[in-house]
Amino acid sequence: MATRYIVTAVVDSYSKKQVAEGLSRSLYNLQKPESIKDPKDVTEFMFGIIEHPVNTDEFAVVVEETKEVKKHADADPNELLAYINHLTNEEETQLIGYINANDNFLVSAIINELGEDIKTQAEMDTDGWFPEESI
């Protein structure tokens, strides 16, 4: 599996942590929208979220690009747009159109639209996200 990281930015009134949670939750909601969730469900995120060990106001969504999204008929992909502020109106329309047109798609098909700062494991290592622990 190819893992990439969406390092989040502040979007409108949402903090970086709220953006990370919102992106992951919105992706999960494509498969299991609120209208069909059981009150006993504990899962609310598609992907994990990490916090930078030093810069504690930095957050990233840990994305498995090979994850297949099986979109539910009741899903509303517009929910994603609340957590994305770098796309033009045309790009937003293309993203929503792509999601609406595909019942199943790989996250890799839309990852570049989900954030401006998409990093590899090596880039995250260089940026100090995973420091070596001393024993």
C-alpha cells in the first residue's frame, strides 16, 4: 500500500486538527452517510490522524492511496468542500462531479484535490514527523 500524508492547513474557522478530522470523516461518510449510521457505531474516520511531535499545532491525515471508496447512494460529497480551500470553483465542480459519477474509486484518484501539502513517508521523516526514539 502506498501511504501519503495530507498535512492540513487552517480553513475558514476550522483549525488544522478540525480540518484533518473533517477530511477523514467526510471520506468515511461517502461510504456510510449519517442517514444510515447506527447510534452504536464507533467508527467515524476513514483514515488516522497524526500530530507533529514538536510542532503540536500541525496535523496530517494518514492516507492509504489504494483504499477503495464504495460510495453510498445517499452520500453527499459536497461535505468535503468545507475542509478544502485551495481549489478553484471549476476544480471543486470537477471533484464533486468525479465522486458523483463513480460508485467506487481509489482514494489516489482524488488525493491531490484534498490538500495542498501532500507528502510521502520520506518527506514526513525529513520534516521530523517520526523522530527516532532513544531507549
